[in-house]
Amino acid sequence: MELAPRDIVARSIQTEINEGRGFPGGYVHLDLRHLGRQKILQRLPGIREICVEFGGIDPIDQPIPIQPGQHYSMGGIATDVRGRTAMANLYAVGECACVSVHGANRLGGNSLLDCIVFGRLAAEDINNRPDASSLEPAKRWSTTV
């Protein structure tokens, strides 16, 4: 499971902590010592630098204490598929919107697709409003992709 998706890794770490297999303070260890000094210095210099500077530990000699973290926020503004919110004239698309099309784990490249698809639907909805023809050009949205 070295290449498991981030959401699975985060949940697995939290499960270990919740079931008492973590360490006091709520963390687990990521042990890189088996890689050896040379490989850590060659392939993971940034991770080592962060550990030394911010954690005061050297992963060449010590395991790294880790906790699960949020890897992505999939929006908090409830919308429909056209980006409409409960507030009149407020639309939301992209990372701030909660359309609930991704489930528990948004795949890396889908964020841009999300913006394009739902941005276009929101723009069409705005342009098709009864008052759209009275909007200044700067307040109308282009639906050209």
C-alpha cells in the first residue's frame, strides 16, 4: 500500500490512532531508516530538511511522527449543478462549491474539469436569466471554452 490514495492513507492512519496503536499525542511513525542515509539524502532531501528544521528530528536516525491531514477541501458552499446557491444571485463553482460529484476522494486532474463544466453551466444559467439582457457586458459571463 505504499502508493495508496491519500484519502485511504489518511483514514488508515486515523484508524491506527483511534484503535490505540498510535503514540501518545495522536500520531504514528513513518520510518524511513531502512532506506539508508545515502538514499534519503539523494531522493528525499526536502523531506529531511523539513523534519530537521521544523520537527527537530533527522529521518536518517529517527522515525517521523505523523498525523493524518486534510489533503483537499471539496467545497462548503452548497450548490446545484448550475452553481446556484440558496442566496439569490450568488453562484459558486470550483473548489469552493459543494456539488458532491467527487465522493470521498477527488482525483488530481478533476479539479480543472470541475471548474470548466460547472463554470460553463453557471455562466449559461446567468446568461439565460430574464434580467440577463439588462446586465452590463462586464457582468455577463462568457460561455466560450
